[in-house]
Amino acid sequence: MQTRLQAIARQRSIRLMVLLPVVVAASLAAGCGDKSKSEGKASQAAARVNGDEITVHQINQLLERQQGLKPEQAEAASRQALEGLIDQQLAVAKAEEQKIDRDPQVVALLDSTRRSILARAYLEKASAAGAGTPTSDEVRKYFDTKPALFSQRKVYALQEFTVPATPEQTTATIEKLKAAKNPNEFVEVLKASGLKFSAQQTTQAAEGLPLGILDQLAKVNDGEALFVTAKDGFKAVLVVASKSQPVTFEQAKPAIEQYLTVERRREFAQKELKNLRAAAKIEYIGKFAEKPASGASAAAASAPEASEQAASAAAATEPAASSGGLDAAALNKGLSGLK
């Protein structure tokens, strides 16, 4: 049943994925004119919709975006992608017929999309060429410095409690919770505090947890809790049970290599953007030329956030599976930091 539902969900997601940029596709098709048609004739056609070709290349582009697609799933996924592209082409034709591709808002969206794609493509190309790859020593060092993630890896059964509270309430409640001898008593202490709280149970391997708490959590015994405090309350992570499931260096190596490669590219892309800014003549105009107020200066200091996102997007690569149940996607989740 679950497999059937997953298959249906995958088919729907492919359809939605190809229909989402339909207006953009319509305008791009209109802008390309005869050139796109001549290129289509040179490609291997998979279908024709009212005379317009859909190519195998278009299908392959969609399949490349699907993470974890197994070889035996490729044929079915290709057919699903083709059906989605047919739906897209039918909508594109109607959009062109109604001249939606000439709507000023659509034209502006197209220009924005084009600029975004070009900027990302440049950063991807520059970082891939200039960032290099991690050395074997760097990979080994990373493995050795993260025992909680690899050599001492655990799978945890956790109860997570999020408790809004004042600093005074936080201090008093945590002291009482530390004295609790079991999960039931832990919950009773929270109820007796009069504070509202939310709770959830989860089972997570080390790589599924934020790295910001992983080293601390590895030192917590079963039945004890880790407390993360903030100005508006605290989070209590109660370790109900844990089981040791270490990962060897050979098992972790592919994921570490990929993660470090992504980090190198992200850092290179950030540096490249800074260099481009330094070499450019940038003039702020109108209200943006005015000196920001004190409240806005902090935001101005973090203004390159969009650049950071662009750099991260440029560095991103498709996760590759590795043996032992640890892959780059899982590792990256464990390295995401405490949000």
C-alpha cells in the first residue's frame, strides 16, 4: 500500500514539476522562435503535440533532478515525465494563443528568471573549476574530528519538549526536570510547572540531528535530557534510549568527500562574489544612497544574504548514495547546524 502511494505521489510531483514553470516556458519558446524548433529536429523526439516536438533531452533533464532514482525506475519515470511534458506543452500552446507570454508581469518574471539562472550558472561553473576537491587527509581529519557522527554514531529514541517560558521560569523548571528519574516523571514535572509545552517522539540516527547539539547529546545517558535555552523558553531533548551503530571510514568517505566538496564550492562562490563587488563600481541611488539608521545597519551588515543563498545554490550537488546507510544528504542534514 505504501509503495503504491509513493508511486502515485511521485507521478503527481513530476506532473506538478513540469507544469509549474509553464508561463516561463511559454515565453522562452516564443523568444527562441525558429531556433528552438530547428534544435528540436536535431534531437531525438519522444512525442509530438500538435506538431511540436518533445525530446528525450527534455525528459532526461527532468530525471536528473530526481534524487535517488534507481536504474530499474528509470523507464517508468521517463514515461511519467513525458506525460507531464505533454501537459505542459498543451498549456504552453494555450498561453501563447492568449498572448500571455506578452503580459508585462510575465515578461518581468521571465527576465528575473533569466538573470537568476545566468548568475547561478556562472557561480556553478566558476566554483566547479576553482574550488578543487578535498584531499584524502582532509577527509580523514573530518572523520576523526566527528566521532559522534561516525565512529561513535548512535541511533536515538527521543522525546522533544518545546517550552515557552521566561528566563526565570526556564531556570527553575530545568532544575526540577534534571531530578526526574524517568520519562513519565519528566512529563509530570512539566505539567506541574503550569507552563504550556508541545512534545513529540522521534527516532533519529546521529546524521539526522543538528551538529550543533550532536556532540552534547552523545554525552547524555539514557533517561537524561539535553536542554537548549533561549530568551523565550527552552527545548528539552530527553534520551529515552540509544543504540550504538558506528560507521566505518570507508562507509563514510563518499559522503564526507561530497560534503566537503560542496562546502569548498560554497566558500569559493562567496569569495568570488566579494571579488566581483570589489572590482565593480556600485552606486546606490535615491533612498538607498542615504546612510541607514542604526536599526537598519545590522540588516545592511548582513545584506549579502542573497549572495550567500546564491553561493549555496551554486555549490549544491546531487547527493550520491554510499554504503552503510549513510549518504551525503543525510550527512548534510547532520551538518546543518542548530536552526
